[in-house]
Amino acid sequence: MHRLFFALGFMFFGVFYGFAHADTGKFARITNVRFGENGAATRVVIDANTPIDYDYFILSNGARRIVLDMPRLRWSIDGLTSESGGGDGFGHVVQYRYGHNSPTTSRLVLDLESPADVVNAFRLKPKGDRKSHRIVLDLKSVSVKKFEAKANAEDKKRQKAVVNHKRRKPLIFIDAGHGGKDPGAIGVSKTQEKDIALAAALELRRALLATKRYDVAMTRDTDVFIELEDRVKIARSYDVDLFISLHADAGKKSVTRGASVYTLSASGEQRSDRLKNSNNWVLDIEKDDDRSEEVTAILVDLVKRETKSRSAEFAELLIPSITKQKWPTLRNTHRKAGFFVLLAPDVPAVLFEMGFMTNPSDEAILTSPRKRKKLIRGIVDAVNVFFADQEFYVAQR
Ligand SMILES: [Zn+2]
């Protein structure tokens, strides 16, 4: 039933049951960042759809900045243009940038033209014409000496607090195929692909967590139906380092057996471009409005190449790794396809067909938790090699 996984498949499913884990809707949305003048102060207003907790500090490392840390958000500001605050551009602020600096936090950085400190910081609820929740900061000029002294003091405090958080574990995202009303392929003895995918996904999560080297997130950890489009969206809402979608195949001939792994094909890549344009999938590097369009296009292309080669790299590790565990594989087993779940442009992703439900021997090992241990072992070994010698850090301030 993999044809269900081709791009248009999702259109045939009507109902959406919600996620087993954090969904994109759970994140608050920032809808605008505005600048204006409030007497001598520069007023920064951040519009959002819900009240947002925030913390800020001033930063001096050559450039002078004010940094706002917030829980993980979704930025849905049209482009990066902003209302000008009149006077000299944004008053004290030359430009601003934002990004996700960990799976759980977002950050807005204000680059200052001259030393300034926050004199007022408060939140406003929707009122009258203003339908948004707002964070308001007023910035006022301070002397260089005062700015540097405060930045230094805050830096020392922060160093102490963050020293243990700087390094992070790679985040592996497991997508158990099908689920709920979509059973996937049906096995020779009527077993359902969705159940095997889920069982293997849960075992893989357990095994990866047991290494203490990874964080793991899943699209589903129960028998629920999730749209393909939403699987990608959920993964993209995290800073995922590797996306693994687990499936079991169905073949025309019952003799066909063995596992195979898919990465994104060239036609899928074009589809990814189209989807990216229609779904607001903005790569992080596309958000920096400092760069010319040409430079941005080159960088986007580089990220995609990097993602593609990283996906292929994992696929090439996975096959020998499960073969080593004596798990059967198909010939020519690294294939390329345009499966929907592989289409996020900046997440290394593979779709792993663990075997054929339509082959009695494959079905027997796929349904046996004891036999599956070998398969899981093979996947974990491949993940270990893939991430060996790589360190992951939360974004530098
Ligand atoms: Zn499937």
C-alpha cells in the first residue's frame, strides 16, 4: 500500500485525528514584529496569537544586541519586512533576526545601532482593533560604558546557567507508517502494516533512548491516523537531525522479500520545491534578509544537496548494518522515490521498507518481536555510525 504514500495520497483521507505528540498547532505564532517611537524610546512590538513568555538580555560581542528568548514558536510574518519606526529607520534597532535555537526555544535578536537598554517590558492582551497578544519593549539610549558593564554582568550570569545545556543530543524522528483507519499493506496471514510499523517504531525509540545519545520524537505512538502532509509538518516543527519512516512492503509476487530503503528522487525533489513554495516551508537560511536573493538561492541549493547526500549516506549505512544482523534485504536495495514523507527539504530522511508483508517468511520475522530485535539492532548501529564524531550544539549566541 505504498502507493498511498505518493504525494497525492493524502488527498483521499478526509479526517484528521490529532497527533500523538506535539503538533504544529501547539506552537504559538508570531505574526508581526513592529517598531515605532515612544518619546525618546524605540518601541518594539511583537504580535502573537497567544500570550508568550519571554526573557531578554543585552549582549555585547563586537556587535551590540538585545536578545529575546521565547518558547518554541512558529514565525508567520510575511517576508521579513516590518513597519519602519520613522526617524532613523527602526530607531535604535538596525535589523532583527529570528530563529529556533533548540527544539524547545525560539530567539529574536535585535541588532542595535547604538548602545541601548530595555526600560519597559510588558505584555498586552488583545483590545479593540488590536486582535493580537503583544510583547512590548521600550529601548532607551545608554552610555557605552553602562551597556558594556551590564552586558558583562549578564554574560557571567548566563555562562553559569547555560554551561550544561550547550551541547545537545541529535534528535531522531521516527515516523510509524499508516495508522488508524489506514491499515497499510495486509500480510499473508492478515497482519496489518500499520501495527508492525508501530511496534518497530516503539522498539526503535526504546533502543535509541537506551543509548542515552539521542533524543527521539515520533509522529504517532498509538494507532491513530495522521495525514502525510502533517507528518512532514510535525517533523519540520522540530530541529530534526534524522527522519526515519518505517513501513512494510506489499509485492505482486509472494516470493519477493527483503528490506529496502528509499531516499528522495529527482522528481520528488521537484515536488519538494513546489510544496515548499505552497506550504511556507522556509529554510532557516532563507530568513536572513541581509543576503541578496542570488546568494540565498545558492545557499538553499547547498542545504538541499547536503540534505540529499546526508539522506543517501544514512541509507548506504543502513543496508549493510541490517545485513550484518542477517536481516534479509532486496537486491538493489537503496532506491529513490518521491514519497511524501521524504519531501521536507532540510531534514535528512529515509523511508525504510522493513520487508514484504506479502512474503510468508518476511511476515513471520516482521511479526516476531524476538526477530525484530535484530532489525532494530541494525538500525541503531547505523544511527550510531551516522552520528559518530558529530557534536550538536544549541545555536551560539
Ligand atoms: Zn507503507
